[in-house]
Amino acid sequence: MNGTVSALSSRRHKRAAKNGTKPSVAMKLVVHGNGNNKNNSSSKASFMTWTVHDAVHVARHHWMPCFFALGLLFFMGVEYTLRMVPSSAPPFDIGFVTTRSLHLLLASSPKLNTLLAGLNTVFVGMQTTYILWTWLIEGRPRATISALFMFTCRGILGYSTQLPLPQGFLGSGADFPVGNVSFFLFYSGHVAGSVIASLDMRRMKRWELAWTFDALNLLQAVRLLGTRGHYTIDLAVGVGAGILFDSLAGKYEESKRLNSKAASTTSNGTKEALFP
């Protein structure tokens, strides 16, 4: 075969030959996708070289993409056969359906609703305290930067598409925001803030505290659904937002570290350090 193959591809081919195995579909894609191959125009398409052995290998060792492929096909069928909710009707939310019993219990017991709202507000205070503690006391700003990114994006999205307050909303003066002032539904800052704190705890190997926050976050999500304080999509995206903005804050810190190393020394001969 004309052209060159990357060193990584070459090593994998040698290893496969030594073990008596065939290169996987992914490896075939690497070889056939080489831009330096002069015979690419006349070579076979990659899928024409796949074998049953390749399919079995993918199913065994790459079961997660296969599972998501089945999910794609399933929800394509659901999406194109499902009757849409009329514009005059309230949104359908499977979380509201699941927590219907809890909703009826809280609606019939205002004192219990207030108690749970107060406990939830305490948990929000715990999240805030931990995130600020990591920056102000421990000198690690990543969680704080992540929270700033997250809440700013939440404000932009929440204002851009203002969802209607769910029917049957059970407010409480002990809830946060205190006094049931207006708030953005999409996405849940309660959930996202807890995820940010939990991820930082895991980085610091504070496993018990992280698992405690995760358990409280789950209870918080159930309560928010039971009180109709958030839609299910608000909570799910809140989890993703916490993970996303924690990652972005990490990349931001790393970029600042690299810039600091590349910067010229100051007049006293020390490096300018934006982050400890």
C-alpha cells in the first residue's frame, strides 16, 4: 500500500499480527483514511471491508455506542408516532406523573411542605458555603469559577425561553428564593450547584462528603418535582450543566497556568501567578 501509516497504526498492526488477530474496524478506518494514500480513489469503501468478526468485536467491546444506536432508533419511532401536546394544554412531564402521590401529600400538608422547603434551603446554603470555602479559605477557585459560569449561562437561557410556571406549584416562604420571588425554571441552579460541589469533593478525595451531597441532591430533585418547582428537563440539564461548567472552569484554570508560565518575569524576578 502506497503512502504512510502513522506510528500508532503501525504498532497496533504489529501487535495484532503477533497475537494472531485482525485489526478492528476502527483500525481499518485509520489505515484507509490516510490522506497520503495515492490509491484512495480506487480503494474500497471502509464498510465494504467489515466482516462478521468485526461486528462481533464492536458489539462486545463497544456495547455503549451500540446501546445508544438502539436508543436512537427507538426514540425515532416514538417521536414520529407520538401525538404532540396541544398549545392550550399544560406540558406533559413524566417526573410530575411519577411524583403525583408526593404532590398530593404536600398539597394536603402545608407544614410538611414548609419543613422540606426549609431543609432544602439549608442544603443550598451548604452548597454555597462549600463553593466559597474552596476559594476564600483553601485558595482553589475552580468551583467558584464554575458556579459563576453556570449561573450566568442559566440567566441567559432562563430569560431567553421563559417557561410557564407548572400547574399545582406548591410554594413556601421557607424556600429559596426566599418568599417565592420570581425565578428561572430552566435550568435548575439547585441541582447544578450541588453537582459542582460534589465534583470538587471528588477531586479532593472527600468521598463521604461527595456521596452525601449526591444523596441530598437526589432528594432535592424529588422534592422539586413533587412541589412542581421545576420540570424534569430542568433537573436533568442541571446535572449536565454542573459537569460542563466544572470542565470549562478546569480548562480556564489550565489556560491561565500556561499563560503564567509563558509570561515574562516581574521586576522582582518572580513569576506572576494568577492562581495558586
